[in-house]
Amino acid sequence: MKRVLTALALIPIVTWVVLLADPWIFLAVLVAAACLCYREYNDIAAGYGFGAPGVVGYGAGLLLLVWWDVPWAALVGITVVALVMVMRDGDLAHALPRAALLLTGILYVFGCWKCARPLRELNPHWLMYGLLLNWVGDIGAYYIGRPFGKHKLAPRVSPKKSWEGSIASVFTSAVVGTFYLQRFLPSVPLWQAAALSVAANIAGQLGDLAESAMKRGAHVKDSGVILPGHGGLLDRVDSTLFALPVIYAYLRLV
């Protein structure tokens, strides 16, 4: 029940922010969401025993998120700073793994959320579409996978997920996503709308499994407790973080 009530409270707020809010309000919400996700990632990373990546990730991540045309030199600079910062660790054997955790968090959280800005600037419905795909995909996976799931998808990473639920998630996203694009972005050809919906859903499922693998490696059940019934914010948006770059790549290519 908590899961349903939380979703019912969040969906209208998120829809308003994505489709109707002033750009500055949207940016503020995006920055807040990215920082919350990074904080939860930071806690997960600390569970690996090399030390938490630390606050430098916030600064580098926000630079990556807010400064749209980030040159390669800036990315190299972030890498150098990360390596220098972790040298302060008392155990130098932890320096390289900690730097890797820091860079992974910056790119994983802030780099993926970065795609939300150009999607909304092109048309708010592109971002809404990216969020919707994973919402409906989760519903399809839950209501088919739970009663009918017999074949485990990734038993070591997420024992409850099944191939039946995964296929239902793809099918649900394909149907709803194609309909949404045809309704609000009719310039997208029907076959491309269907193919993109499938590709983004598969990417989202990989994102879900990737976060599950990170949590399992750190011996953590949930990334946080900010959302009753869902766990942390990162638990709720792990699929979206992988789906948005796929949609953005499609728009850049096509």
C-alpha cells in the first residue's frame, strides 16, 4: 500500500515539473534529484570497503550536469582531480579503487541525468516519454512476472526477476511508448517509435540490474529510505538513468 500511495503522490508532481514548470524550477528539481541520487550512490560505494567517494563528486557532477557543452579537457580534469583527491587516503592500496568509484558515480548519476535537459528543451514530452517507459514497464513486469515468472533472469543479481516479467516489461513499454509518441510527437515514424521504446526499456532493465548488482556487492538492500515502499530515490530511477541516454542518442542520430 505504501508503494501505491507514494506513486500516486509523486506522479502528478513529476508530471507538472516535466511538462509545465518554469525552466529554472525544472533545473532546481533536476539538480536536487541528481544530488540525492549521488548521496545514495556514495553510501552504496562506501560499502565496498575502499572509503566513500566523498563530496568532491558533488562539485564535479554538478559541473557536468549544469555546463552542457563540457569539453573533453574538463572531463580529463575531473579525472585528474579525482586521482589527486584520493591520494589523501591513509591506505594507498585503496586510492585507485576509490577513484574508480568516484568517477563511476559522477558519470553514472550526473552524466545520465544530464540527458534530461536537452530532451525537455527539445520537447517536454520527450522527457515525459522517457520516464513513462520505465513506470509502465515496472507495472508490466510486476503483474506478469510475480504470478507467472518461472525462469530466473539474473539469479545472482536479482533473484526475484524473471524472463517472463522482463518480456512483459518490454511489451508494455512498447505498446504504451509507441502510443504516447504517436499522440504527442507524431513526427516520429511508427516503426521507430516502437523500436525506440523497446531499446529504451531494455536499457532501463539493464540499469535496474546494474544498481541491484552494486547494492548486492555492498550488502545493501535499498539505496535509501526517502520513498516509502520504494526505498531510495536511486531505487526508483535506476531504470530511467540508463533509458534517457538511449533516447538522447536516438535524437542525435536521427
